[in-house]
Amino acid sequence: MNQHSKMLATEKIWKLLLKLSAPAMLGMVVNSLYNLVDTIFVGQFIGKMAIAGLTIVFPIQLLVMAVAQTIGIGGASMISRSLGAGDVEKAEKTMGNMMTLTLVISLAIALLGTIFIVPILKLFGASEEVLPYAVEYMRIIIWGTFFFVFALTSNNIIRAEGNAKVAMVTMIISAGLNIILDPLFIVVFDWGITGAALATVLSQAVTVLYLVHYFLKGKTTVKFKMKNLTFEKEIVKEIIAVGSSSFVKQASGSISAIILNNSLRIYGGDSAIAVYGIINRLLNFTFMPMLGIVYGFQPIVGFNYGAKLLDRVRETIKLSIIATTIFSIAGFLLLMIFPRFFFSIFTKDASFINDGVASMQMVILALPLIGFQIVGASIFQSFGKARQSLFLNSSRSVLFLIPLALILPLFFQINGLWMAFPVADLLASIVTFIMVAKEMTYLKQEIALQ
């Protein structure tokens, strides 16, 4: 058993969770920061219609992220369980198949996105005024798809073998470089929204170079081997099956964004779309510490579940739920108490700020429940239970948010759209609680039989 595997199997859970989550949390927070910085510079130096353009493109980026998470989380779950069971060969084959999937799918996305760029953006809610900004941004972002997907997929591989620090470094490289390039390209070179897109793509490209160097050094537990790049049907099938819940979660978020963007345009105009774009970025920033905990949680649970160390699995789940709930409550309090401060970072338009403050305070009402939701869905992914994970990851958007976003505005106009978010979160949390409680009972029974 190598050093990382021994650590996952024997170290105290709270220390292990802290050791794996802290770097992931820092990396995720810094990584999310560049989205905020992008939007701040775009809002301050180009205008709110440019923010609306970024908001239209964002759900398309979510779809790309959905593909990356399908490959990354599905493959990482297989790698963790394979390492826990002592099957290094399967872990390495999984890694090779993940790399090939990344290349093939990224190229397909870039080609289709370029050919159908205008109809796609119109479908996602772009008006004639916002469309030029969205086209200018997406035309560059779409050709950076490979870098984005490769970086996310590779990060999941690195975390799966317990090397959280390297995963953190990759995110800091990407985000840090993006934060440096944004003011240079947008303000100094005056490249506008094109500069924002170029800063993002170049930052991700540099991250990929670092990751390739890391894998080729051969110091990882899971080694990169050319022969493993050949598709193996059963491995690809399991990667997609386990990762499909992440795809559904991200893709359903993208589908809901189509409905939301178009509804926002009808009930509140392009300005409401820009408000939603800022709220979305602030929420994503508050989610990052919680996702960091989950990224630390997944290799611990996956490895120990594969090794049949079920007491450690149960303890990890409990500690992770407590930690993410603390962060979700902290995020709620910050956004609820200081909404005007956060909106004023993006614009000096007083009317726009007032609209944003009122809207955000409705959207975040159920934010304290989000941490539990995130851990709940990840439990089933880490266990390799694809159907349950798929259902939980899709319940919020597909079962609740989309129907509520269509129905509530008929009675409450734009406020109905904002209220759809907390109601969907509440309902999704109830469903998550029922399923997790049942799974924990099964786990307790399995422990008793050992």
C-alpha cells in the first residue's frame, strides 16, 4: 500500500478531511474568484449589457462543465474504488480512457459550438442588443473547451489518489493568471469582452501544460500509459454511468438557465438577466468552500467503501454534512446582510443595484440547506450508485426549479422567478434527507454484520 492509500485507510477522519478539503477549498475559492473578476471588469469597463452577454454564455459553459464532470467524477469514483480494492491496473486503464474521452468530446463541442453559435445563443435568451457581446465572448471561449475539460478531468484524477495539494495548485495557476490577464487585456489593451475570453482560455492552456508535465513525471500512483488510451467498452460505460448524475445536474442547470433567461427577458428585460448573472456568480463563490469539502470527501469515501472500511465511511459523511452546513449558513448571512456592498462591486448604477439587492435576498432564502444537498448527492456517487445520484442531482432543477420558474411568474411576475429558487431548494432538501437517511440506515446495518 503506497503512502496516499495508507493515509486514506488509516488517518483520523477529521484530519484526513481537513488535509484533503483545505487545499481543494482554497483552490476552488481562487478558481471561482476569476469568474467574479471577469464580471467585475466587464461590468465596470464595458457595461451591464456585457454582463448580460456573459450570463447568456454561462449556461453553455455549464454544459461543457457537465461533460467534464461526467468524465472527471465518474472516472475518479472508479479510480478511488479500484485503488481501495488494490486494482491499480484498472485505475490506470480508467485514467487513459478518461483522457481519450476528453479529447474526442472537446473537439466535437468546439466544432458544433462554432457552426451553430448564433442560434444557440438565441435559444439561451440573447436579445438583439445582447447578442453581439455573447457572440464575441463565446467565439473564443468555445475553442478553449479542450483546456477546460482536460483541467477539470485531471483534477478529479489527482484528487482520486489523494493528492489534493497538486489539484489546488492547478486551480490557483488558472485563476491567478486569469486575474492578472483580465485588467491587462480588458483595460490596458482595451480588448473589451474579447480580452475577458482570451484571459480565460490562455490561463486554462497554461494549466494544461502544468498538468501534462505532472503526469509525465511519473510520480503519481496512477501512471499515464499510452496503451490505456484505447477505449475499453466496460470502463467507458461505467465512467458515463457513474458520472451521468453530475452531467444531469449541470445540464439541468443549463436547461433551467434557458427557461430563466428567456423568462427574465420577458418579465424584467436584459437588465434582469444581468442581475441574475451577478447573483449566480456570487452564489457560485459561496458554493466553492462546500464543493472543496466534497472534493476532499469523495476520495475518502470511495477508497474506504471499496476497502470495506464502513465505519470510516459513515464518520466522513457526518463530518462533511456538518462542515458544509456551517459554510452554507455563513454564505447566507454574508449575502443577506451585505447585498448592497456585493452588487456595488460590479456597477455604480443605483437603480440596477436596488433591483439586484431585492432579487438576491429572495433567491438565497434557502441557502443554508445547500451544503446538505451537495453532500447528499455526492454520497451516492462515491458509492458508485449511479441511479440514486442521478435522481438527486436532477431533482432540484428538473423536478422543482423548472416547473416553479414556469408557474410562479404567471401569478407574481418577476418576483415569482426569484422565489422559484428557495422553494426548489427546500423541496430538493426534503427529498435528499429522505434518501440519505435510508442509505445511512443500510450502512449501519452493513457495519453491524461485519
